[in-house]
Amino acid sequence: MQLIRSTIVVVNDEPGYLTLMDALLHDAGYPTVIGVESPKAYDTIARAQPDIIILDIRLDQPAIGWRVLDLVRLDPATASIPVILCCTDARLCHEKRATLTEQRCIILEKPFFLSDLLATIGTALRWGRDNQIELPRLRARRAGTT
């Protein structure tokens, strides 16, 4: 396996999810920095200067994820890093879609397939190099649908 020279910070407060994402992204060739959804998340992002941030917006505590995004966007050193927002509350993300797109965010509805995640990461990496490309919005796929 060839390593892709891109760093991804994953922000989520579920240790099992972080472990799974770390394994999946390493298997796909990405070195991964794992963060947690807390004040430490922004510090990790600022220190690592990743190519992409995968940020979870939780249904039960969405304010935490939005706060991390605000901190990232307010800091000139991190403001241009593409963010993949993993959202359970599709309605809320749809309402904020125009603003999120302006803020270099891609919405990835949960649950998602690994192939969708990897495609979204590829798009975000290309967008990081050329921010003129159109960002897709991937719909969540439920079991039994395409």
C-alpha cells in the first residue's frame, strides 16, 4: 500500500469511532491524526495543520461541533482547511448548506459508506489544491438502497 502524503484530523467524541476511522484511513493510505470533540480538537488542528478535517456534528450536542468549526474558521492559519462535516441531522445541515459551502465544508450525511467517505476525502484534497471545483453533497445511503 502506498501512503498518501496527506494528514487528516478526525474530530469525534466516541473512542470506538475514532479507532475505526484511524484503522480505515490508515488502510486507505492516509496518515491520520485523531482529535476529540472538545477544546483539544482545535488545538490539535492548529498544531497539525492537516490537509482535511473530518468533523462530527452530533445530533444530541451539535453546538460542540459548530464551536470547533467556528474556531477553525476564525483562525487565519486554519481557515482554508477543507472540512468534511459528518451530520446526522440532515435538515440542519441543509439549512446551513450555502454558508457551509462558503466556509469550505462538504456535508457527508450519516450513515455513509466507506467508498463515499474516501471519495469525499479525494474531492476535499483536490479542492484544497484548487478551490474552484464544485463540491458535491453526498446523500446518506440506507441499507438496501443505491
